[in-house]
Amino acid sequence: MNKTVQSITILMIMTIVINANTITNAFQNATVDGYVRAGYEIHNLKDNDTFNHGALGGKLHIETAPISSISMGASFYTSNSFDSADNQGLVPFRGEVAHSYTILGEAYLKTVLGKTTLKLGRQEIETPFAQVDDIGMVPNTFEAYILENRDIPDTTLFLGQIQKMAGVDAEVVDQFTRVNGTNNMQVLGVTYEGIKHFNLNAWYYRLKDAEIDSIAYLEASYEGSFYGMGYGLGVQYAKQTYLEEKDASVYGINTSISHEATGLTVGAAYNKADGNAVTSGFGGGPFFSNSEYLIIDNAGSNGSQTWFGVEWDANSIGIDGLTLGLSKAILKNENSQKATETDLDISYQINKQIEMHMICSDLDGKNVGEDTSKHLRVFANYHF
């Protein structure tokens, strides 16, 4: 009997030691990455005040090595405000509970079994109507259960339940709040890439008992090249079902052509809403014509938006990492009242660690309830 007890005790001690070593190894072999970010923005309202704000922040992410195919991850995001100015017209740099804040934006368990990945907890997500939309100091993150499977050749299946959200587009920037109350949001998506140069996406979002209680979305795109020229064409359609009102449909098309030798790309996009007003969802949204501020949502019922722009990659003259873009968006509501936005985007990837971005926007949004203003945002990121 004593020998049996001793054997069991020794086995338990060995199991604890092995598990302790396994956990220690998981953390010793963890990956650590993130970035430090400085941001500054100015919002100059026509015939009114000028608002400005600066902040220093970033992200620290750690993910353990797998233990029996299960890894753990966490990300801390922080935004430390230089001042406590009014947020009017500004992309949120500060929080609502506190001007400077730190938030545990990711805290998840992940397991990879063959071609199936299951991720549970707070995490960054990229889908058409729920995405990080990293346009400020802290991106959108979501509390969710996500399953992705790639067993079917050239096909990715996405199944998820999104429960809470925090970040730049959330109801409360610096706290996780519920998405659609206790009903949450269920997501089903399929991506197919089995035809050369062709991509097809189909998504469905269920929002039981919400004002818009479902969103169905289809997108197809094709890219190719010939004689030193590149080209692209995309089409999209969304059906948004209202619970107690008439539904909304959105049609979209975009096209682009590029010249490799000069680094120039010219593009255009158009979206038309039929029926009710539409939503870009929980993030920047998928619609082709959306610009920095004006989006098809602003057009209301039966509105439309046109976008066109040009981009230049300075690598064509030997300056690696420098990109300049100039674009214009024209929004019309159902009464043909117009709003316009002109954007200048400059991005410079100095090296693998350091990048800078500047976005200048000239916005005339008075006909759709938005500001008439000039806006400047500047970011510098150091990645590690």
C-alpha cells in the first residue's frame, strides 16, 4: 500500500515538474512584438474654432509557444494624451473614461489543429463589417469566438460570435461594451481564391432584434497585368435588413490601372444605396468609395458616392518606401445635395522598423450633417 502511495506521489510530482517545465518553455519561447506610436491632429472648422490633439502610445503583444497545440496571447494598447482638448471633429486619441488610458485589448487562447484555427477571447479581427480600422492611437478589438478552416482547397471558412468591442469606432473607446446587447453578433464568411487572379467573398452577419438585424455581403475582384501595366476590377453588393423599416441595398464597383515603370496607379469607385440608409458596420467598412471622413452611410436613403484618385510609388525613381496619394470623394443624398472631400496621403517606410503617415483632408460636409473643415493627421510608428 505504501509503495502504491509512494508511486502515485512520485508520478504526481513528475507531472507537476513536467507541466511546470512545459509552461516555462512556452513563455521562454514566446514571441513579443508591437509598436510605439506618436500621433498629432488638427481639425480646423470653417468660421469656428480649431481643435488639436497629440498623444503618445503603442501596442505590446506577447504570444506563448504552443502547449499541446494551445497558445495564449495578450496585447496591451495605450494612448497618453498631451492635453485635454475637446474631441470635436477629431479621431479619438483620448478615452472617454480617462483622457490617457491603457487597455487589455487582446487576451486569447488559440489552438491550431491541422487546417483549423480556433481563437477565443479578446482579439483583432478583419472582416468586411467588423475590423480593426487602425486610424487613431488604439484600433478596434473584439471579444469573440472565432473558428477558421482551410480544409477545402483554396477556401477559407470563417465562423464567429462577436460579443464586445472597444477602440476607435466603439461606443466607448477605452472600455469593452456589448455589440447588440445579449444577442451579440454571429458571423459566417467564405473566401475563395481557386481561380488565378480572382477572389470571391461571401459574408453574413446576424444581429437579432437590432435595428439592422442582418447584413449579407458579396464581393468579387480580379487583378491582372499586361505589358508592364497592372489592372484591377471589383464589384460588391450588400443587403441590410431592417427589423421594422424597409431594407437597404448597396451596389459598388471599382477599377484601377497602374504603370509599373512610373509607379502611377489611377483608380475610381462608385457606390449606390437603394431603399433605406446603410451602415459600414463596426469599423472602417468595406465600401469601395469610402474616404477618410465621408462614407456612403452619410448619404442616407437612396444616396450615392463617387471616389477617384491617383497614387505614386516613388520606388520608380529609386526612393524606396515613399508613397503619395491624392483622391476626391463626392457624396450625394437623395435630394442631389452634394458633400465633397479631398484627401492627400503621404506614407514613408523609412526602414523595417520606422514608418510615417500624413493625411490631409479638405471636407465640405454641411449638406449631410458633417463638418466643413480642414483636417490634418500625422503618425510616426516604431515597430519592434
